[in-house]
Amino acid sequence: MTPSLHLHQSLATPPLAPKVIHILNGQGIQTIADLQTFTPNKAFLLIRNSGLSVTQSVYWQLVALSLLKTPQELNPSERLFWAEQLKNTPPVAAFPPQTVMETHMQAALEQAELAASKGEVPVGAIVVRDGEIIARAYNRCIADNHIGSHAEILALQRAGQIIGNYRLSDCDLYVSLEPCSMCAGAVIQARIRRLIYACAEPKTGAAGSVINLFDNTALNSHTAVKGGILDKKARLLLQNFFKQRRA
């Protein structure tokens, strides 16, 4: 252990370049403790996906900092272990500011309210491209007599028709409820860049609640995931819907 380093020390130059620190700070990674929590693997992928050209040496700087060491102190077995960790790390992305995500999620919740007004389970979804909503949808399983008419799948279908491509690699999907395995598979196949959902689904959620298809690198996933945006609003909408149904 390098005595000069401690967990609450701020990330600094050296060893990290100012541009690297700027990107990490922008995502709330300001200290070595923050780096440990976020993990060096995700931090490195975040930097690389932010458009900054970085070499593998930056990864070893991040790993060493998280271990309170210098890169020169990393032994071969440690390097082998961390190289494997990086290989198996799921997609990472820089997400929009909180206010932007909340604005878009509100639009998804408005779709969920439309579903509720028609007797459908209140789940809504929107697809965003270049900051603009290009597709909106809500659950239509009852209306369509089709299990595939989940809000996410309908929104992806409409977005694909609009841009003329089923691959939506430059798009984000906002959904008011954590996707099920069917919808998670569709999101992965569509190569959605970022999935943002409101509340977790403890019974069928496939983004971490029951299983996490997005963490399975064997599926060639391209989607980074973030949950909890307007969680309380989405949960209250669901609770009120099922309360009225039981009544």
C-alpha cells in the first residue's frame, strides 16, 4: 500500500490526466472511495465512451488508485484478474442530467396514465434521440389481445419505423417500470444505448430485480441501465391502479 494515498483523497493530477478527472467528477466520482464504489472497470469504460481517447495505461492507473497502489506495484496476478474483470463488465454510459431524465420520464408516465385510463396495466415508454422524443407508447395487451404489446416493445417498433432502422443504437428508452425479460431482450436486440426506468419490478424485473440480462456480457448487450427516476410517482400510479381493480 502506498502510504501517501487514502480513501477520501480526491482524484488528482498526477496520476490521472485533467480531462479524465473532469469526466469522472461529472459523474460524481471525486475520491478514491468513489472510484472503488463505481469500480475501475466502469470508470474506464465511462471515460472511453465519453469520447476521450485513452490507452490501457489509464485503466491500470484507475485500478492502482482503487487498491491504494501505484501501477508499478501491481503484480502479474492482479493484472490478470483485473483484465478479466474489464472483459466481463457490462456496458457503461454517461447519463443525461437528472432534470433531463426526469422530464423525459414524466412523458413516459403520461403514457402510463393513458394505459390506466383504458384499463391496461399502467406502463408507458418513450424513445429519445438527440434529446427529442421520437416515439411514445403504453401497454395495449388487452386492447390488442397480444402479450407482446408491452409499452417498451411498441415504442421500439414505432421508433424503428420512424428512423427506418430496427437498430436504435443512438437512442435512449425511458420506461415507467423495470422491463420484464421479454422487453429486456427486445431492448438488447434493438441496441438501445441507454435504458432509464422509474420503479423496480420485484416479481418480473429483468434489469436487476429478479435477473439482470443487461449484465450478461454473453448476450452482446449494448445497453447501459439506470433505474429510480421518478420512482415514487410511478409506484403510486401502479398502486392506485391495482387498488381500484381490487375494489
